[in-house]
Amino acid sequence: MTDPALPSVEAAGADLRAFVDASPTSLHAVAEMARRLRDGGFTPLDERDAWSLAPGDARYVVRDGGSLVAFRVGSAPLAEAGARLVGAHTDSPTFKVRPRHDVRRAGYRLVGVEPYGGVQFHTWLDRELTVAGRLAVRGADGEVADHRVVLPGGPLRLPTLAIHLDRGVREGLVLDPQRHLVPVWGPELSTEPGLLEALADAAGVAVGDVVGHDLVLADTQPSAATGSDGTWVAAPRLDNLSSCHAGTAALLAASPAAHTAVLVANDHEEVGSASAEGAAGSFLADVLARLVAATGDHDPQSYLRAVARSRLASSDVAHAVHPNHADRHEPSHAPALGGGPVLKVNANQRYASDALSSGWFAARCADAGVPLQEFVSRADLPCGSTIGPLTATRLGIATVDVGNPVLGMHSCRELASAVDVPLMTAALTACLSLP
């Protein structure tokens, strides 16, 4: 049965909504995960330092602001007991602000952006948007430090063209991101400060000291409870903050064990993961190598033995069956909102699940009293992918791809069920706690 200490559906949904609202970017998501981990007794590490670790140590490390690995060291060396890992990603489809972002058109001042990931363009129209991310700021000593920032209010908007000026819109809306998706900031002749000046003021730094930025658009509408019984969650960035939320809660709840429990949350999944902190980069492998070295001997085979004894549950959202487009699903594999975690399988290895890794996850769900759904794509439709295959390929680790079901994936505002929140947390807790 599920752990009675797990939160109620109502409390779990409220906590997920609070987590999402605190995380307008991958940088803010990592900061919120780190805050929760610190509150749970985890302490930070720095990659530039030598690590000294002992059984039971609860630590976390952040790379470049947007990726995090947290772990609780097991009672046995990794080469003997391996690790149990949960993976997620911190980024979501959005628009990234360009370096030269001040655009003037037809008497308006706009902000130049470009799509980040597979954005559902039309879902961003006619919303109050803001800018969030980080500023690179030069200090008096010449060093450059980053400052996380969220611009107050909702100063940006992507207005829809009136139907009177586009009578064919009902037959198909076509949006060119270069021409049609440039958000409006204000009138061209306004005396108000520009975007960078406003961001510097919000961050409490001098605009002349800002030497770079990583900034994206974010919806300002708070997450909400919805549906006839209020158990659905309408929120931005559920792909994949819902998995970051569940993974963090699972690591905090996991029981001490012989093996080491690990949470990895990578940035840049939506754009291919090819970065130093992405799933195709070295971050997780570097941390595991240091864990092996810090908790065992220096035998060159120890790392490989540890990987061979490890398992990873890669958690990313899954496609719930759409009531108005049910024909887009394989009829025998149609996950429902509120039906529990989804096991994702693909014959062409777009997901890393195989018989043994799937069986391991199914057994852990059974241990936790959690129902399990399955998803495969229609044979005549392509399949997306996630961090699971990349991590499995890079590390050689046994991996299963799972996720909670959502509707509106990659929309500015997605839909999930609060019923699934404690179910996924319980399943991942079992993955981190049990063999």
C-alpha cells in the first residue's frame, strides 16, 4: 500500500502548483529544488572542491545554474551496491530573448526572441507574459557573477491578429516566429526604460555592469486547480517540472539503503541535451565517478562495476489520451489523467525501457501500491524522446522511461491530475529505496 505519510491529493496538487509558480525558468527550478533539499537536511557541494563523503551523507551539486544532482550516500560502496537513480529535466519549451533584443516596428517597441524547443506557438498568444532568467553582471573586482531575475508584472504580450484582417484563420493559423511572434513591450516613443534597464533594476544591479543574459518568456497566470472536482492541475511547464517535483519529494522520502540514492535533473532536454549540463554531457557521469572514488577504492573497475549495478528511472511526462483526438493514440495504450504513472515503450529505442528495466519499475509500483499505465505510439506516427536513452547511451546504465500523463504537452499551459502527484512520488520513492 502507499505510504500513509504521503500528502493528500489536494495537498499534493497545491504543492505542485507552488513548485511550478516558483520556477519560471530552469534556473529558478533548480533554486527551488535546492531550497527544498536544504530544508530536508541536504547540503551543497562545489565541483571545484575535493569531496569527502561518508555513508548517510545527503548532498547536492549544481552545474551552471540549471542542472542539479542530489544524492544520499548508501551504507555500501557503489561498486558493491550501485545506485538507484531518478532522472528529470528542468527546462520547458518557451522563447529565448536575443542578445540584440530591442526591436522597433510600426510605432511599437518590441522584444526580439526566438523559439526554445518545440513550442506550441498559438498557445502563447494574448497572454500577459514576463521575462525571467539570469543576468551576467561584472563586479568591481572584474569577476562576472549571475543574478537570477523575474521581471515584475506582465509587461509583454503577443497579440492575435483580428479575424477581420485574416479571414482564413479558421482554416488554419500559420505563425512565422520571425515575423509574428515578437512580443510587444510598449510604444516606441515611451519614456519608460527598456527591457535590460527594467531587469537590472529588478535585480538591484547597474545596467552598465550587465555583460550578458540568459532570459526567456514566462506566463504570469498562476497555476490553478480545475476540473469538475478540482483535482486537475492547469499550469505552465508541467513538462517537466512535475517530474522534478516528484523526484525531489521522492529523494527526501527515500529510506536509507545499502545503495546510493541519486536524483539528476538536467537542463536543455527540450533542445537536444547537448551541453555540459545536459543529459548528453558529462555532469551525471562526473558526479558518479566522484561518488565511487569518495566512497570506495581507486580500482579503475570500481566505476564500471557501480554502473553495472545501478538502475535509472527517467521521468518525463507522458501523453494522456485526448478525448477529442483519441484516434491519435494506439487504441490499447491510452493513458488517462489520474490513472497513475505511465511506462513508456518504443520498439525503436526512442525510450530506453526494456523488459528488465520495465519489470523493475513495475515491481516497485506494486511494492508501493501504485497503478501502472503503458504508452506506445501508433505505428504510423513518430515518437518523441527524452533524457532516458541519452543517459543510458552515455553511461551504459539500465534505464526505464516513465512519466505522469498530461494533456496539452508543450502548450504554454498544460493539464495534469493531482491524483497522479502522490502516486508518482510513491513509485519513485520505492525506486530509490528498494533494490
